[in-house]
Amino acid sequence: MSVLPLLDECCPPMSAQALPTPAADQFAPMFKALSDPIRLRLLSLIASTAEICVCDLTGAFAVTGATISHHLRVLREAGMVDSERRGTWVYYRAQRDALALLGALLTGDAAAPAADQAGLISANPDVTRLLADPLRARIVELLAGGPATTSHLVADTGAKQPNISGHLKLLREAGVVETEPRGRFTYYRLVPEALQGAALHLADLAAQARANADSFRAC
């Protein structure tokens, strides 16, 4: 499954407009693919060079080759990497357009200066893991349109109140949303920096892949 066909009609960043449900359903597998620490590091290794042999990837982790193959398949099926078999070895390269698409989706500024990224990028995959859930992703999209109460989110999503409250709790604990009491109501608002950190990390991977597009490694 890949969202690359959406590139020709790319959605506005979530800070400008909430995604429609079909688009959220298509983007969620990409975020889910990045929610595992091993897969996130695999993508980083692949994106840091033009292409890399699976023989170099397996030696970088204290897990079995079968486990690495599974994670690579997840990344490939999500449209994050491409692969090419040459003889007995398979070579992987990052889908730079997919990485840039995710970065632009979160902030609309996938080309932020590297100096600005240093204080925002975190190796913690919590944000991408949280966005892997379609309902949580939808909540984030709705909150990008402005602060809202639990009741607003229930009405907009059609989900049950306990489900919305549970997702908001996870988002709040991860620092993605914050609360603001207003009279007898509690409003939830997005913390832009949390999304920007995840977006810039993806954009940084895309920039590395683009810069190293011709840097073939010897096998």
C-alpha cells in the first residue's frame, strides 16, 4: 500500500485544513510503519545513502535476519522504501517523495533550515506511533482547525465519548495536545512543536536521501 499516487493532488498541511477521512485512512499506514523503533532506524539507515544492501542492514541490529526482513517488508508495503534484487542480494532505497509528503502534511514546511531542526527533532517515535491510529489522526486534523472540546470532537467524528477521551489522554501525555479550561468546559489545542518535530525528522530523512542519491556503497 502506498500513498504516492496522492502526490499529484497533495492535501494541504494539517495546520491549514483537516484531512478528509479517505486521505487519513491512506496516510495512517505510513505513520504506522514508522511507529516501530527498529523500522524508524532502518529507514534512517536507508535514507542516509543512495541505496544500501540488506547485508549491511542486518548487521546493524541485534535481531534476526528474518525480523529485519519483516520490518523491511512493512516499510516497502507502506511506500516508504523501494527494493531491487541483484544476484543474491536485495538493495533498498528510500522513497524520497513519500518522506517529503509526510513532512509537508504535518507542517507544510518540509524544507525548514537544518539549524531550526536541531532543537525540534527527536528520535522518539511516539508522535508517529500515535498518528498511526486513524481516529487519533482525525482528532489531530480537527484540532488543527482550532481548539475544541470533547463534545465537539464526538460530534465531528461520530465516535463515542470514552473513545475520544482515551485518545485525547494519550495525545496529552505525549505532549501533542494541551488543555485550556474555559468556564465549565475544557478545550484541547494542538502543540505545533510536537508535530513539527516529527515532520522535520521525516524531512531530514528525505533531504539525506536526496543528497546521497548517487552515493552507491560497495557491497
